[in-house]
Amino acid sequence: MHISARRRALALFAPAAALALVAACSNTPSSNSASPVPTLTGDCAKYQAYAGHAGTKVTMFASIISPESDSLQKSWDEFSKCTGISIAYEGSNDFESQLPVRVSGGNPPDLAVIPQPGLLQQMVKTGKVAKPSAETVANVDKYWNKAWKQYGTVNDTFYAAPMSANMKSLVWYSPKAFTAAGYQVPTTWADMMSLSDKIAAKGGGVKPWCGGIGSGTATGWPATDWLEQVVLRENGGQVYDDWVAHKVKFSDAPITGSMQTMQNWMLNPKYVNGGFGDVKSIATTTFQDAGKPILTGKCYMLQQASFYGAQWPKGTKVAEDGDVFAFYLPAIKSDVTTPVIGGGEFVTAFSNRPEVQAVQNYLSTPEWATSRIKVATGWVSANNGADQSAYTDPIDKLSAKYLTDSSATFRFDASDLMPAAVGAGEEWKQMTAWFAEGKSITDVTKAIDQAWPN
């Protein structure tokens, strides 16, 4: 599930093009062009491919708002100053509802940063989305796991380059607690279950796992993430894709089998819910609070995404030898290589003006990704050309290791790919009932399948 829009507040920004710097860096025009392209020099020389558009403005609309949007705007500051292209940015926590209104009303932004492939598909149907330049396409082909291009493609046509990414296949734990107990970080699913059994056998009210799926009107989404982790690990990418497309139903054996695996894990009364209560307490515990018992020694592990790092109390040391850290959620079957579930955002153009293509192209490069990494924490790129040494946050660095692995079996969050009535509706509702009411797998899967649009 994409949650960043839920925790952001409105921010508007229209950076000024620093034309004095442009003049200093680009005072030697080309002599054989109808519209002379200045030659950029000094620190600006690296932006030569984007020169020739000084004095233009490109509008951008997204769900990214302050304070996260502050580093976003800072990341292209030098590009804007050197090229003279002003990027007028607007962020809104109503982005998902406002973008279709603006597009249908004939007032689309030049660029939009779209977090759900389903919304991209909706925008493409309007006929207003512009195809990216060949340079953008080449960058995506070169620097991303091929699955990412698939999620920016509609009806076999590529439209949107990936921008940011988040890593969902992580397990949060306390290195200090593991060391004190003599536990090792598990590297296989079997080892993780054996460790869970060992912790559960000690008793004393301490459980191996804690969890929470409460999230207001979005209650249930963490449970959909847990299921996605298991489905991919047990069945591989093709079954996962067919599940998203409803070629494989929730009630079919591959998915019910994975739900049984999940039941033995996160609905196992011997394993959960340390610090809160029984299995049912997972439904009433917010996802924000879910990991707190790790700090008090009531539970040992929490399966949550990289963005959970923002939920730890101020002063918590997040490091390999700290109060908390994370490890990769292990594979289940050896023939599914490095399964990774993630989410992300895609830069989509509604104009093919040269300056718009220049900005879209720049945002698809390793150079831009590196510039964003340098000014932001809690932000990760799946661009494998980005400078990995630029990460200062250890969780960001760990996440990037797996998100940039070209051999990984990467798949996007399934609930974000499914029709909203299912992925952000009945599945949340039924997964919550599974935990809160003990509803059977058969009844849960039947109800979700019936909600699928015809």
C-alpha cells in the first residue's frame, strides 16, 4: 500500500531560475543552430544535454509534501540554475483525487509523480499522457530491474519512469536483544520459523512477533503486505502477476496455500502479539505502534517496510549495533531468487515540450538519484546506477541493496495494482476480519473474489 500521501501536508513551491548563474555557465553559444544552444561550463557543464531552454517553466504535481518535498526541490536546484529551467512544484495530500480532475478539466501539470500504477492506467485512458523521450526510455532500460518498466507501461506502451522506491521485505528487530539472547539473524525462512519456535518456547509473555494492522479507514493494509510477501516467496513472479490480474483467484490453491503459511506465522497464537495481546489484538493495534514492544523486550520481530523507520521514538538508535535495525525477509523457495516486494512513484508527462522532456529525462538519471540521496534520508532509489556510497542512513542503504539487485524477483505491492474495490476495499476489510473475528480462509477468499469488478 502507498501511504506517504496520508502523512503529508500541503506544500507549494516555485523555484526561481537563477539566470545570473546560467549566464556565467553558458556564455558561449553554438554557431550552427537556428536556436543557439549555449555551452555550459564549469560546474554546469554536466548539464549540457539539457541546455537550450533557459527562461522556461515546467510544472510538477505530486503527493509529496513538506518536509519531504523540501529535499525533493533541493535535489534539482543546481540543474534548474544551470539550465535556466524553472520547476514549479506543487504537492498535495489530495493528489490522487485532484489529478484526474485537473486532467479532465484541461489543466494538467506538465509532470505528475504518480504512486500507483492503477492511477497511471487511468490517466493514460484520457489520452493526455505524453510518451517520454528516447533518452528516458534508455535510462530505464539500463538502470532499473526490468519489472519497474512494466509498472510504467500501459497496453504495451511505456509512459512513466520510476522515481522513488520503498522496500517492504524487511524485518525489524533489536540487535541488542538478539545479542543478549544469543540469537542470529535468520537467512532462510526455515531458520526464521525455528527461531520463532525457540523464542515462543521460552514463554514469560515474550513473543517472537508483534504486529498491528490498524490504520483508520485503511485498516488492514499491513496484512495485505504480509500475504504478498508469502505469495511471491512461495509461488514466484508469474503466479503473483496472474493473481494481480485475477487469473489466479484468492480462492485458488496457490493463494489459499500462502494464506495457510501466513496463518502459521502471523496468526499463530504461540508467535503473536508480544506486548499487546492475542491474535485479535493485531486488528486493534495501529501499524505505527506495532513495533514498540521490541524496545521493551516484549517481542523480537516486526515485518514492516523501510518507511517504518520514521515510527521509532526520538533517540532510538537505528543501526546494526543499535536499539533497532532490520534484516531482509528471507526467501521460502530456492527457485524464487531474492523475492522483493516494494512500492514506488513514477514521473508521468502531460506535455512533450522540449523543456518538459529535459526534466523528465534528468529525473531518470543516476546523477539525479544521487543528488536526491545526498539531501534526503528515508528516501531510496531503485536506480542501480546511483552512487550507493551516498546513502548515510543504514536502512536506506540496506533497502537500496535489494531494490537495485537486477537479479531479484521484484514485484510491486499487489493491493496497489488490483482494482481499488479489491486492493483498497474488500481485501482490507476481509483481512481485518480474519484477524479480528477468526473468519476462515475459505470465507475470506470467497468474499474478496466476489468483490472483483466484472
